Amino acid sequence: MSEISNSDYLIEITNVEKIYKMGNGTFKAIENVNLKISKGEYVAIIGPSGAGKSTLMNIIGCLDNASAGEYFLDGEDTKCNDNKLAEIRNKKIGFIFQNYNLISKLSILDNVTLPLLYLGYTNKIAREKAKAQLEKVGLGTHIKHNPTELSGGQMQRVAIARALVTKPQMILADEPTGALDSKSGDEVLKILEDLNNEGNTIVIITHDRDIASHAKRIITVRDGHITSDELNYNEVTA
């Protein structure tokens, strides 16, 4: 298998499937998935619980390897050992999770600094970059606060800053408004929209069609298969 794809796509998934062992048998969570996403797209992957969208998210996010098929991320083959997969993940993907995944004992500045330290930045430069990113999401005056001192909406903005600080190829958001009230959720969706307008690639995983409607392309997953892949013309022409 080649290590580099000549494609211009950011995400290129071909005939991917994921099989889990279940007792003495197996369960195929996704099957024959083919998907291409270009740089700068804003895509929502939607489906009910058990549809396979979380499995697909884990593969797209390089959190897991497919059982079969190929996945190239920014031209790089992701079929590799765990250490190499973690390296690809840390360099190319910024994650936003429903429950924020912040370290409660650290300040929000330290939370946003951590990904840069993992990439080898000095502490001084990492903190400068983290502070600038927190200022961009409106939390420049809160850098000494711990996550527990913030509202849900503020914590999600910290998570967005953390996702962006390494300048990743893609922002992967798993139910990013699921733990928020409607006002805070709308604010987070507006930030994601603005980031996409600046050229960032955004992929949202959600079960909520209202959330998916903010994306410019909606991919539906059901029973382990992609059942539809459509442009959201309301957003494309907005």
C-alpha cells in the first residue's frame, strides 16, 4: 500500500469497515463506507444511536484503525501503529467533545497550552499561542480560571481554543452543543461557522438535524452505511 495519496481531498475513505468481537461472534459497525471531504468544507455526519456514526468518527479522528479499507488524511495513510496514529492525530486534528474533556485542576490557559507542549513547543511560546487563541474566543480575561469556574458555553469555547491552537487540518466536533443551553449552543455554532468562513475544515458528528442544518453538506449514516450525502443548499446559498 502506498503511503501518500495523490488526491487533493483532505479526507479520502475507501471501502472502510469496522468489525468488533462480540462474545464468540463479530459485529460489523460500519461496512463499505466511501467518503471524500475537501479542504475547507463544513460537513455534518448525522444518524441515530447505533447507526455507526461514532465508529466512523473514531476512524476519521484517527482514534481507531479500520478493520478493512483505506483512509488517507491530508494525503497520509492512517493504517499504522498506535504511536504513529497518535502523531497524525495530534498534528492534523483538533477535537471538540460534548463534555469538553478539559482538565479541571488546570487553568484554562494550561489546558490550551498542553497540545502545543506535546508537539514540542517551549512553554513560553506555547503559553503565548494559547493566550492568543483564548482571546480570539473571548476568554482572554479568564486565563487563570479553572474550567469548574466557567459556564458550559465558556468551557466549550476553551475546548474550541484548544482544538485550534495547533492549527490543525480539521476540526472534528462530536455533539459540540449537546451539553449546552440553546443560547450557548447557538454561540458555539456561530464560532464554528466563522471558523469555516476563515477556511477551516469542520466536521460535526450529531444526531440532531437542527445542528446538522448549520453545515453546508449533510451525510446520513444508518445501519453502518452512508445512506445519503447531500449539499445543504440553504447554507450554501446563504
